[in-house]
Amino acid sequence: MSQIRKKNSSEGETKSQTSFVNKFLGGSKAESRKENNDLKTTDSQPSNGLQKTATFDAAKPVSSEVEFRSRMEKNEQFLQKLGKKAVNKCLDLNNCGLTRADLRETVALLPILPDLEELDISWNDFVGGNLHSITQQMHLVSKLKILRLGSCRLTTEDVRALGEALEMIPELEELNLSWNSKVGGNLPLVLQNFQKGSKIQTLELVDCALTSEDGAFVGQLLPVLQSLEVLDLSMNRNIGGSLNRLAQGLKCTSNLRVLKLHSCGLSQKSVKTLDTAFRYLGELRKLDLSCNKKLGGGFEDSSAQLALLKHLEVLDLHQCSLTADDVVLLTQVIPLLSNLQELDLSANKKVGSCSENLLSRLRFLPALKSLLINNCALETEAFTALAESSTHLPALEILNLSWNKCVGGNLKLLLESLKLSTCLQVLRLSSCSLVTEDVALLG
């Protein structure tokens, strides 16, 4: 009977603790993080929602219910102060205005979060210079899969400490260090352990002041990152100087789905260099070469390997100073990309006078959802070709024609074609010299 009482007492205590955990977690059922292979890439932008979430499991056993309750209540008070609530396996403190004291409390949470899979402390300035307090505890969260440290004002010492700590989290799949200028020139320090192989799927290094040497290091590293699906090196203007090494590495990333080289100082020669890698990127879904103003004229000398990207869904070439000869090549290539869903050719003013054939052939892209050709100085012939093609674009949701003066007085051509469209949600016509008749038709 004594043994039975002890057993019942133990069961009661366990049940009480479980009940408290459920209450603390808001009654949500703990679930494993679902794998997500879609095109979205998180840029760790600051979160401005009124209700933010910090989710985790408090799985470490404690000596008594009182100690357990005290620890959980203290954690809850800390998260409430930051306007957070708890759910599961994720600690999201993005854009919380963390102080040094808050950072210490965050570090104190890690020992009771052995199952933590996602940690986001982006857009918190006080992380810079203090990251070592977190990296020293990384061995306690060895199951971590996502680590976001965007815009944290990381110092060189932070970068070094992070590089040493990454060895303790072998399950890491996503690393975001964007908007930390001290990463530039020090990239090998933080990614050194990746040379031994890694499960990393997403690597985001936007606006990190990367040097040409950093770009070459990435090119050298890519062959061992066999799981890599997303690579974002945007807004690093020196990357263009090491593009040859980068392109060589890209040949070994057959699983890559997203490649973003927005504003990377690419030149005319860069197109031909990338062309050598395109044939090896059969899984690529998104290609962003936008805002590389010296890229114009490069497509005319390429071998059109771009056409081999049969699964490409997003092509962004806005503000690339495309020439008439570039448009001739793209007229041959773009219609072959039958899975294309988003095409951005905006802010290329030389496109307007030579895009009639290109816009006419858009009819071969039935999956196209978004077409941005604003500020392209379109001429009437090109606009007419677009109007005729639009009847063959049943999936079109977004069409931007802003800053093309030829639209004025000719809008009727387009609207008659769009009558058949059931998906169109956004039609932008800013500064298009619309006349009274055009406005009446819109009404």
C-alpha cells in the first residue's frame, strides 16, 4: 500500500507539472518544425506586429515542482516584458530593443531550452560586442536549426566567437548575418567550420561589406555545402570582382533554388561568367541580378544558358541598363522559361523601343503571375503587343505599367484584353499620361 501511495503521489506531481507547462504554453501542442522548401527567404526584417511570439520547449528536468514553477514564471515575466508569448521550439526576439540586461536574461533561458530549433535576435543593437555571452552557451542548444543575427552591429570579436560556436550546432540549416558590416573581411572566421561539411540550406549575407576575397572564399566553400538551397549575397558591391571563383563553386550546388546577386557590382562580363554555371543549376527557382547597372550589354554576348533553367519561376532584371541587343537575346530565352511566374524588367529605359517581339511572346508563359515593366519608356507598338499577349496570361495577378507615357489614350486596348482575366489583383498606372477617356474606362 505504501508503494502504491508513492506511485500515485509521483504521478500526481508529474501531472501537475504537465498541466502547468500546458498552461504556460497557451495550450498549444508541441510540434516539430516543418521543413519548408518554398521560394520564400527570410531577410530578418524587423517585426512590427503588435503581438510577437517567442516559442520554445522547457524540457530540462527540475528537482521539484516549486523550482519548476518559479523558473517558468520568471521566464514568462521576462517574455511578457518584451511583448512576447510562448509557443514551441522557437525563441524570436527580433527587433525587441534588447538591453544588456535583457541579453543576460536571454542567455539564462538557454539551459532550459535543449530542444530549441530557432533563435532570432536580429535588429537588436546591444547584441553587438556581447554575442560571446550567447555563443558560450551554444552547446546547450545543439539542436538549433535556424540562427538569425541580422543587423546586430556585430564586432570582429563577435564574428570570431560565432565562428567557433557554429561547431557546436551541427544541425544548423539557416544562417542570416545580413546588415553586419564587420562580417566583411572576416567571413572565413565565421564560416571556417563549414569547410568540414555542413547541413546549411540557407545562407544570407546581405549588405555585409564583403570583400573580393570574401567572395572567393564563398566560391571555395560552395562545393562542400551540398544541401545549400538559398544563397543571398545582395548589396555587396565587391562580389563582382570574385565572380569567376564564385561561378566555379556554383557548379557544385545542384540543389540551389534561390540565387540573389542584387547590387553586387556585376559587369557585362559577369553574364558570360554566370552563364557557365547556369547549366549546373537545374533546380534554380529564383534568380535576382537586379540593380547591377553595368550589366547592360552582357546578355548579347552570352550563350543563352539561361534557357536551361527550366524550373525558374522568378527572374529579376530591373535597373540593369539592358540594351536593345540584350532584349533580342532575352526575346529568345524568356519564352522558353515555361514555369516563369514573376518577371521584372522595370527601370530599363532602352527596353521600350525594342520590346515589341519580347512582349508579344509572353503568351508562351501561361504561369506568369507578376509582370513589372514600369519606367521602361514603352512605345505604342510594344504596348499593343502586350495588350494582345495579355489574353494568353490567365494567371496574371500583378501588372505594373507606371511611368510609360504611351499608355495614355491607349488604355482601352489593354482593358479589353484584361476583361477575360479573373486573377488580376493589382494594376499600376502611375504617371501614364492618362486622358479623360482612360479614367472613364477605369471607372
